[in-house]
Amino acid sequence: MELREYLLTKKEDIKTLEVKERLREVKENKNFIIAVVGPRRAGKTYFLYSLIKRRDLKDEDYLFVNFEENVAIKDPVELPIIHQEIYGRLPEYLFFDEIQALNNWQKAVYTLYEKKRYYIFITGSSSKLLSREIATQLRGRAVTVKIHPFSFAEILSLENIERKNYYSAYEIGRIKNIARNYVERGGFPDIVLGHVAPSTFFSDYLDLIVYKDIIERYGIKNRYALDYTIKVVLSSFTKIFSVNKTYATLKSTGVKVSKKTLYSFQKILEDIGFAVFLKRIGKSLRKTELTLPKAYLADNGVFRFTEHKLDMGKLLENAVLQELCKIGLEPNKQIFYWRDNTGKEVDFVIQEDGPKQLIQVVYASDKGEIEKREIESLLKASSQLNCNSLTIITWDYEDESQHENKTIKFTPFWKWAINLPNRLL
């Protein structure tokens, strides 16, 4: 397609699209390039569309190019000039989707950035472009905005349920139903919006993760070891993940692989947004780094629809971590887990100039379903970490109780997730 025709056609296409609003806000700045990153299929392109609609941008206000589409572009730096020929003025916004498909993209983007005339947004495929690479290649002039699958609050917004202090019994029943679907099925837009069957989506998703994001990008040759590592992460999620144990198992079956390779697999799975490996909080940075991590997944549906049985306890814990990530908290910087040498454990420690909050997750609808050890672990961590903000997130039990002169707040997941703050860049 000829370039001018493409630019006009693309805007007509965007006008006709039904775009769901994301709660993720962005403060654009001509002094920085906004790089939109996140897991595959999380909705990065549609986030750009939603910005266009939210800002009520007119055709003459912006230029949008998806570099993976069939359009001939001789010199991307001249794109604003061509826009000016069509509309009589330069665009204020430049949206460059799938930027990795453009050869030597960083030079073109940086040249346009240096003019300080435009708000520039770029997205890239996780198989080609990682957030740390964007920062490096754009010489520190980029700010990354991470797009996750839908949060619980975003799904409620899609269902036209407003955040408020009190709900009727009918509203609460509806919210709990949405919460169960979210915890069981995850938040990927295609699943939430019913565009595809979950089993088909996640089968294709895993194939894309393995083939595109890992094997093609990194040139992985030991496919069996990679597949086994992914299976271990899936089967042990919310539990300790040990490279040494994985190595020993593979070695015992005659598979030749080094520990270094397995550690690289772990790092790759984290880089592409497939998994999170959460470290145990230690007395020093060095001790924290040496701890064995707990494995979590970017979305509950990855576990639920890959031949694993329903386990609401694990799914609820994973959903809590993802909700924390979706408000901008970073694993291993602001989120850790705690464990002592007797095996007592607290799921999440929120860190902010020291431990700020301790969170335990228990799939329970009644006080009697909460085991004594869950409370004992929380109290011991509270004493060791000198943190008195103690929360147990339940499925459907709400209360406050005193233990050893400390208050523990029991909060249902749906109520806790609704009251999380909106994310803001």
C-alpha cells in the first residue's frame, strides 16, 4: 500500500474500532520517548488506540504507523513531513507500533526525538525488544510504561461497575462472580472479551512464547531442557523454583545441560513477561540475591488452561501478586516473600524504605478455614521485620482481630483489589 493511502486508511480503521478503556494513565512529555512494553497479547497496540480516543485526537493531531503492516517507507524521519503535506501541519503525536520491524529503528526515533516537537510513543514485540534494551538503545531518553493483562478493577470498569464505598447484596454477588472468573481465567484481553476460547488461546500463547520469544530470539538449541524448565515453572508456581533441582532431574534422565543454561532460561522467562521469580527478603542485598525464588506467572490462565487442575489457593495467591504488579510495584524491588529457618512463611512483603506491609493469602470463606500457622507466620514476620501492617487476603471472609497486641485485617480479595490505587506514570 502506498504510504499516504496507508496513513489515511489507518486512521479510518482506528475510528471504527471498539476500544476498551484501560485504567493505566500516561503523562506524555516531549523530553522523553514513551516505550510501551509488556507480555505478549497484553494489549499494547490497543493501549495506543485508547490514548488516541481518550485524548480525543483529530486526524491532523497524530501519525500512526505499524511497521509490521504492508507499507513502503523509504525514510521514517520524513513521516511527519508527509503528514504535513496531507493535513497542512505537523502532527503533535507520533505512534510507532511494532518498532522492531523497522531497520535501525533507534536512529530514526532518536532523530525525531531530538527535534523536541513531538510526543513519541513506541511499542515492540517481546520476541525482539525488551524494556531494558529500549532504555539502552535510546540512550536513557525513554520512559517505559508496562502494560499487563486487564486488572480486576479494569474488568469491573468494563462491566460498568463503579468503585464506591458500599454495594448492594446484588452488586456484591455480581462482583464475586467476576472475581471468580478473573482468578480462574486470568485477565488477557482476548479471554476477558470473549474473542477466543481459553484453551486455544493459551495453547497458541505457549507456542509463541517458546518459538518466537525464546527459540528464535535467543537461538536456543536444547529444546527439551527449555520445555522441561517451563513445565517445572508451571507445576511449581507459587512455590520454590530451584535451578539445582531442575538440573539434577535432567541430569538423571541423561539430558546434557549446564546450570548456566538453566539460569539463562529463568532469566529469559522473566524478561519476556512469562513468569516472575520472587526473592526472599534478607538482611542484606547480597543475602536476598542468594535466596531461592518462588515462581509466579504473568497470568492465571497460563496455569489454568495448560492441563493443570483447578487450585484456587495457588490461583488466588498468584492473582494477588499480579494485582500488586499492575499498580506499579516491582518484584524484588518493592515486593518480596519472607521465610524463616523453621519454614514459617509470609507470601508478600511490601517494601518502601523498609517493610511497609505484610500480606498473607488464604483461600478461605470462614475464620475456621484459616490455619493457625498462617497467623503465626504473619506475627513472627511482623516481629522480625518490625512491621505492624498485617493483612490476610481471603476469598470471602472479612474481620479484624487482635493477636499479641497486633491487629490483623482479614479482607476478601474482591474488596482488596477494588480499593487498590489507580496506576499513574
